[in-house]
Amino acid sequence: MNQIIDRRSLLRAGAVGGAGLACSSLFPAWAQTGSPGLIPQMPTLSGEDIRLTIGHSPFAVGGRTGHAITVNGVLPAPLIRLREGQNVRIHVENTLDEDTSIHWHGLILPFHMDGVPGISFPGILPKTTFTYEFPIVQNGTYWYHSHSGLQEQSGHYGPLVIDPADADPVAYDREHVIVLSDWTFLHPHALFGKLKQQGGYFNRQRQTFGGLIGGEEDLARTMPLEERVMWGEMRMDPADIADVTGTTYTFLVNGHGPRENWTGLFRPGERVRLRFINASAMTIFNVRIPGLPMTVVAADGQNARPVETDEFQISVAETYDVVVTPTEDRAFTLVAESIDRSGMGRATLAPRMGMQAPVPPLRRKPVLGMKDMGMGGMDHGAMPGMDHGSTSMSHGMRDKSLVPDDVEVGVGVDMIAPMPVDRTGDRPLGLEDEPHRVLTYHDLAPLTPFHDKRQPTRSVDIHLTGNMERFMWSFDGKKLNEGAEPIRFARDERVRVNLINNSMMSHPIHIHGHFFELVTGMPHGHPIKHTVNVMPGGKASFDLTADAPGDWAFHCHLLYHMHAGMMNVVKVRPMDDEGEAA
């Protein structure tokens, strides 16, 4: 049975929206947890005209209070609930002393409504109001966030759900929106400055001499001594999984820290739809509900063939919808563990408020391996360019013959993966040996096939490059606004884009204004997405139909990677007489 927002819910939502900052001291987060009926109790805005106010608010978590940039005074921002087929006008008032913006992540709309300053519109100036207006041509789970500076890290993000015009193919009795995010009391620009000074500043799990000789039990168990010595010789850290970790981050579920235990209610036997949104700045989460299988029914807002799993990894900016059916009158812990195991977001699903279930301890920290170095799982001794004694190029990138012609090598590129392989079917980092089921991209298939059945007429290689120690990030060795040529597609062109990760970090790559088919080679079909997580030292390809004219952002969705330069512009133009984008 589908959800309908009743009049009482709309009045409650309107009160939150209208009160704006006046409510911030009472409800700095989505403080009303649980739902006694079918309607989740959260600030919700709907209709043809929606008003949002961007401003400053205090935000409290874990017994401390900090400064946030919020929408209508709440963190996350209010849930915007729309219906496929309607038109919407969203009036955004900027009360800040700096420019702001809102990008409607995953929405198909005219490019000048996409909300990226300097690419699709000028931004929203201080003390002004900008009106977004566009038709709703899709349904599913999406979100919205600032694309100005580092405001997203400070709380400027919120969920967006679009109900289908026709019957929903997903059957469920109740739903909860689950917004995962990361919070720091550091000013985002101070945090970025620390990363620029020392790329591994927040990594408290780095390899030490004790680990090298086997004194650290975890590392000694997970990596042979020969490999540990090799990593040391190359001055590379196998524990460098996340740039920003639980040493400064508190991991939030709907704005609540682990101790605050956000709770979503259910009645035993109900089918509960959980709409997961990873609105983090930098954190990839591994999600599980011990004792409760999850059936994945949508990815990035697109309906998928149902597939049951026990755990999935959700990269930054991805969304997954799952259905769970708890039959017992007991609580279940929802665990969102950071990819580096430095902390977790935690919530509870329960029949009644106040119930809790055991919270599992953090699992053993993962370490990078040969595949993550782009060595395709092969013996490093047989690989070219791995003369560890040479210092001509840092971090194992010794052989210039390995450098692709379209990559500009300089101080901003510290390694080239010698033999990257397609990793879309690999279990995510740290979950390789879990005894339970773990979702991979190869498990996903669209409920309805992609509309364009044509084969690509050309391919484009894009290398994901960086210098981890200096925290420099780019595409093809070129940062945005520093020599990067726009990526040009002819309108309605069918093109294959090959993402080649020459770094040892995961990169969630997002294109604005389009969906693509992620190439998995699976006979059941290719998943339709707007964001793909490219594993360390790996490759991922997608087929794109460039059917949206205009200028679109294309970037890594790790906020500080984008801020450091891992971003470009996709220009979709009519085809000229030579068959190329004009």
C-alpha cells in the first residue's frame, strides 16, 4: 500500500517550513523519530509552490553544539515530496552573507535549473531569492544539496522523493527515508587545509614499524610481510582507505548520532520500504541490518529487479531503496559502518519507541591489496615500472611508458595503475570474505530496460588521477579551470565512457542531467544509474545517451576531491556537418 501525505502531515510540514529558523533551537535535526501511523514524522514539503530558506543554525550532536548551514532551520533539510507529472516552483531565499545554490541531484530538468554556479547559473546571491521551476518527469528517491563551496559539509542537503504517476511497482506498507551523512565540528575550509598540509592527516590507522614486523595483529594477519615491506618501500599506506575518518566525523542517520539512536517504527509483518540516501561529504558506508534480509528494489531512483542481500555498500551520492519485512516483535539495529571502519552511523527499527537491539562492534579495518594498486591481482614482481629503488617518479609510477597519451603528468599525478581491471563485479573493500550475501553492481538489473538500445558509436577514456600526499585530484591530470578541456558530446550521441582509476582510493563519479547504463556484461541487463563508485585501481564503463542539451557538471562526489579539482564540464551540443558536437 502506497503512502499518501495527509492533511495533518502537510500542516505539520508547513509549520516547519514557515517557522524556518525559529524552529532550529527546538528541532536542530529531524528530532521526531518514529511514526505511529503510516506517515513518517519528518519536516515534509509538497505542492506546486515550495519555499526554502538557507541560513545559519546551531546543530547539536553527541553533547556538543556547532554551527550549521541549514534549509528551513533543520538538518537534514526538509523532505521534498513531489509527484511525477506535476510542475514545481521552488523559491530559495538566501539569508547568508555568501552565495549559495541548490542542485537537484539525479533530476532530469533544463540545464539552467540544475543549480551549479559557474556552469548552469550564476548562483544565488546573498539576501536574494531565486526560483527554480521545472516539470517532474520521473519518480524515485533523490536528494538535493548545495553546489557552492563546501556548504554541503555543513548541513546543506536534504532528501527528495517523487511518487509515481501510476501504480508503484514496489509493494510496501510503510516507509522511512534514511539520510546518511557525516558531520564535523571543524570548519570545512580548516578541514580542507589540513588535508592539503598532509593527505593522511585524519588517518589514525596508518602502517607503523610495529605493523611492519607483525606487532599489529590486524595488519600482520591480513597482509604478508613481503607485501608490507613493498608498501613501505614505496612510501604508500595500505590503510589509506578514507581521507576523512571517525577521528573528526560523527556519522549521522537523519541528523542523529549513534548515541541518539534515531528510531523508525514498524508493525510485525509489514513490508517496510527504506529509502537510503548517502548525503555524506566524504564517507562511503557499508549498510546492514543484522537478522533482517534486505530486498533491493531501486538504485539511484531507478526501479530494479528485486534482489535480496544482507549487506550493501552505498557510495557518496548514491541512493538505494530496499524492502524489509520484520516478522518478530523485536528491535533491529541498522548499521552504517564507514568504509575504513573508523566509526558507524546507527539507528533502530522497532515496533515501539525506546526499544533497542545489540549494536555490533566495528569490524576489523580493511587494507588495500594488489588490485587496489591497479595491478589486476597479478604478482607485483612481474609488473613493469615497479623498481622500488628508483626515485624518478614517486609512489611506484616508475615507467613513463605506462602513462596514457591523454594524461598530463606532473606533481598532481603520483601514480598510474599498471594494469587496471573492471571491478564492477567485485565485492566492496573489506567485505570480500563476509560469510553473508553482499551486493555488487553485477547483481543489479533494471526493472524496465534502458530506452536507447543503440550501440555506442565511440568511446571516451577518462583517467581518475591524483597525488594522495599533496591532496591533489583531477581528471586526466588536469584540474577544472587549470587546462581541462570540456568533454563534448553531440546531442543524442550514444557514447561509451571508460573511467580508469589510477589512484588507490574509491571515487564516486556523477554526471548531471543524465542517467547511464553501467556496463556489467550481465545477461539480465545493465543497471541504470547517475553515480558509479569506481574502485581503487579499477575500471568502470557506462553507456550514455547525450540527450540533454546544455552544460553539465561531471565530477567526483567526494566533496573535497571535487573542491581540489576533480571536476569537469560536459557540453552537449547539436551535431555539426562533420558529425561532431558543435
